[in-house]
Amino acid sequence: MTLRHDCTNGCYAQLHMPDWDFLRGAFPRGIQPTDLDGFIEINGHFLTLEWKGEGAERTDGQRFAFRRRTLNQTDAVLVLYGDSQRTQCTAMRVIVNGFIGQRAPANNQRVFERCARWAAWAQSRVPNGPRQTMKEGAK
């Protein structure tokens, strides 16, 4: 499913994304929640997708969190850059094993291939963590 919103009846972000300001002060050092643009789980391995506009970069908090998230050697982060209105990727940065890779030219096909390789890797791995059904997990 691709999320697209017709802003003639209101902006999706304004209508459906919470204002986390009520949590100000709950976390140390001014930390606030971040949104994730894409999140995939296969066999307990996680791939996070973060989309940034052409000139944008991750915040320091995102950079630290993404790096630390991948230290477990089972999670990966792809930071994608490009035109979100047309869903055209022009660059990609890979974060794995705590290493933040260089921003490199990319396109949608290259992102697709990278995601497919990650999915094949995760699918071939022994499940990370206990297997349980949704019903068992709800107890």
C-alpha cells in the first residue's frame, strides 16, 4: 500500500500525526520522538527506511539512534534522499553494524535491489527471538 493524501481536505501530517510536544521533558537532553518512514521485519531482523529531501540531512538524534540501532548486527537502516512528491530517489546511505556509509548516488531500482538483498538475507536467517503468534503475544 502506498500512502498518498489529497491535501484539499487537509494535510495528512496535520490530520494524522501527533504533536509530541506533550512529552517535552519526559526524556533527558530535550529528546523527542522521531517518525520512521518505513519499517520492515523479517525473522526478527529489522530494516528501517528514512526518506529525506534533496538538501536535508538526518538530525544528530537520528544519526546516533540509527547507528546504535544497527550495532546488534541484525538491523539495518537505509536513508534515502530525493523528491518525495514524485517518489524519486537520487541518493542512498546505508547504516549497518554501527557503520554509517557514505551518501552514494542511487535510484529507485537500486533501492529496490538493496531491499531485496536484505530481505533474502533476513529470510535465510534463523528467526531472531522467540516465535509467537499474535494471539500468544497479546496475553
